[in-house]
Amino acid sequence: MLLSIEETTESNAYTVHFDSTKNLLDYGIEEQAEIVAEFYSTDNPKYQDYIQSIQSTTN
């Protein structure tokens, strides 16, 4: 059984339960926005795969 590690990210408006087994599109639009905002405001490397997936679809 594969277990994932969940981590909670919280801003003023939304709480995101980070799950490394999820794709960015598995999250709701508000959670996606929070993930992108957190990445750019904190440069948190745990979101790098999500950001790369966005960048690869726009090139």
C-alpha cells in the first residue's frame, strides 16, 4: 500500500492539503491558485513539479 505524506498550507483564505501523489489538476481552482501563489511567494521547492507542469503546457 502506497501512503502519501500530506502537508497543510494555509493562507488568509484557503487551506491546501499538499499530497505528493496528486497532480495539480486534481486540486480545485482555489487550491491551484494557492499552490501557485505559495510557490512564488516562498519559492518552496515542494511545488516545483506543479509549476513545471504548468510551464510545459504553455510552451
